[in-house]
Amino acid sequence: MPKIVATELDWIKLGLQKFADGGIDALVVEQLAKLLGSSKTSFYWYFKNRAAFVKRITAYWQDMATTSIIAHIEQHQALEPMQKVRRLLSAMFSSVEGKDFVFHLRKLGNAEPDYAELLLQIERQRIGYMSSLLAECGYTEEQSVNTAELLYSYYLGWHERNKHRILLTQETEKQINLLMPWIEKSF
């Protein structure tokens, strides 16, 4: 039976899942090829080496978990800033799909400074976007930055506690309903 030729996106999605489960050590080309029903030649068609593969995985994750969420919210120009805050909270608390991706990225960043810088940029992007929404809602610059930092730290702790659970829609609503009155009262 002939091998299946996996697409670049197939490799990236599986790599993202495996990285989230076990970090860089889980990215063994032969094992990934077997899971994809493909040959490892397919891997080298798309990626020069494992380092290039990790860069593509992290870029894909950044786009999927940050950039595209912001773009999706911003395309709804008619929304009031507080509605955008609500949508952002909904996106934040509706999925724990990435499991330990941030943990493993942070760990990789300890060994490779480029990844520490990448995670710092992503966190700045996330906090900066929330901060800008809060500023549009009437927060002062200091209030918006501090509140965005606090919300992001809350999210990280919440994610850590829930990353191995199957989330119900009610859990997302619970977090939004818990945070929105506090956000609205803070300014």
C-alpha cells in the first residue's frame, strides 16, 4: 500500500498537538510520519530540519491562538468596545485545546532565547490588545494596562487548572459573568 503524502498543514497540526503534549522531545519525525501514515521524506519536503518545523508550529500557533482571534474581533467594527472585551473573554475561556503549549514554549525559551522572545511578543500582543479595548471603554492608560495584565494572569491560572478537562459552554459563560462586572466596575 502506498504511503500517504501528508500536507504541510497536516504536519504542522500534528506537530502542534504533540508539542502541546510533550514539548520538543515529542517531535520525533519518524513517529510523526507513522501517525500521519506518511514517509519522513514528506517531512523534509516541507521543513529543512526539526528547528524549522518548530518555527512553523509556533508561528501557526501564534496566528491561531492570538492574531486570528484579534482579527476576527476587529472585523466587527460595529461592536462597542465592551462587547469586544466580552468576545475576547469568550475566546479566552472557551478552549483549553492547546493544553501545555505555553508551558513547553516557555521551557523551550529557557534553552533557546528566540523562543523566550517569541512568547514575550505574543504575551505583549495579547495584553496590549486587551489593554487597548479597555482604554476604548474609558480606562486610563495605567488602569487598562494593569487590568489587562491581571486578566491575562487570571487566564493563565484558569487554563492551568482546566487544561485536562472537557469544557462545557456553561464554563465559558461562568468566567465571563464572573469577570465582566469586575471589569465594568473598575473604571
